[in-house]
Amino acid sequence: MELRVLRYFLEAAREGNITHAAERLHISQPTLSKQLKELEGELGKKLFIRGNYNVRLTDEGMLLRKRAEDILEMVDKTEEEFKALGEITGGDIRIGCAESEGIRHLAQRIKAVQAQYPRIRVHLYSGDRSDLAERLEQGLLDFAVLVESNDLSKYNYLPLPGADTWGIILRKDHPLAEREAFAPEDLLDVPLICPRQGLQKELSDWFQEKVDRLNIVATCNLAYNGGVLTQEGLGCLLSFDKLTDTSPDSPLCFRPLMPTLRSKLFFVWKKYAVFSPAAEVLLNEMKDHCSAKEMQGPARMF
């Protein structure tokens, strides 16, 4: 299976049209069709359902698309790293990030690195814990920012300063908006929108035996989308503070959980990882930053 043919396959899958894909690839339509037929023969599976004008993926085709995207992303990343070896004038760094106000520390260090090396580019990938951990394990990410409930034993890591506060995002005209905080029993009859990653550890521990009595109407892995559902009256969002607009002009407000629940973030990388020069520069910058914050004593909570 050639990488070139995988790129052809992905282009056809994205376009949904062989002719358009061939034009984008700057090859003839018969050549592209022949390559795709040979790929199907090599794998022994039909990858496309062909119509008069368009094509769509079979189940086997969708599986290959996911694998091909991962393979080619790894190939491109490896080529970039080798091009950057021996010089730090530029390079690409890929970082997976959980949603958090604490990402501000990472952004500040990226800015400092780019001030010294303007050609270094950073690519952020937002996702939930399992997604980020999987991509880090596969080598698709150089670093990840993970919430503390992850098993960190298989990583090297730096604790980021501060912590995020959990609470409820709800409409200001909601009957419960007058509350100053929410205890577990206050939420048992409330339609809740929960983050998928939060249900695994922190929130389950906080709710304890009451977790099975929650009325969860939706889950999401991005706070922005959860905020939109909340604005439309679908339910109340369990979330970190400062991820959703709760300013005076917003229809939403934030109320903390009681007892207080906070989560720390960690900047992590695989043990024994070999970094490109650009990634090494950022890692050293993060180490210096976190060490300086630790020397200053307890960091302020966001």
C-alpha cells in the first residue's frame, strides 16, 4: 500500500467525486479511478459506493479513511521533524489541549518561544481525555495538556499553575439562578448537560452515590457547544468556570459547586520521547516557567 495512493484515496473520500478529486490532485480521472480500483483489489474490500456523479464510502472505506488520516499525519510529522534536525529556525509543534483557562500559561510560553524563533508553528488539537491520550500514545502529538484525574504514571509531566473551578452554567432567568452554589442533592432533578471527560472521575467522586440519580439529558466535549444548548433551554451545563461567556451581557451565569471542586492541569509528554528541536525549545520554556511559578509559592486559583 503506497502513501501516494492513500493520499489519492483521502482526496476522493473528501471530495465525494472522482473527477473533482482528480482535478485537485492534478492527475487524470481514469488514472485516479484505476489507482482506487487497484487499492480495493489489494485490500480485498470495496471502499466506495459509486453513483452516477458521486461516490460515498462503504463501512470498510470509512475505516480506511480513519487509518489513512492517522498514517499520513504521522508521516508528515516525521518528515517535518527530520527537516528541522540540527536547526531551530523553525519547525512544527503539535499539542493536544483540554478546555481550560489554564491554557493561558501555555499560550504565554508559546508567545515567548515564537518571539525568539518566529518560524516555529504550533498546532493545537482540542479534545477530551481519551482522545488526547490516544493521539499522544500514537505519536501524533508532541505534548498534551490533561486534567489531573488521568493516570500520569506513564508520562513525564509538569503541573501547570492554578486550578479550574467546577460549577453550573445556567440561564439567568432559570428558577435556580438565585442560588449562590450547588450541592449534589440540589442537582438531582435538574436536566444536566455534562462533559464526557468530567463524568469519568472528578464529578463522579463529587456526586458519590448520587451520581446514578442524575438526569443527564446531553453530553458534550466542548464547553462552547454546551453553552449553546444551555442558552436554548435544554438544561444546565456542568463545566469549568471561564469557558463560557457569563458576562453581564450574556444570558448565562456561573454558580460554583459546594463543596468546592477544582481540577489541576498537567503538561505531559511520553516517557523516552525524542523531540524535534522546536519541541525541545518549548519544553525547556515550560520547565523554566513552571519551576519559576513553583518557587513563588502557591499559585492563585483562576
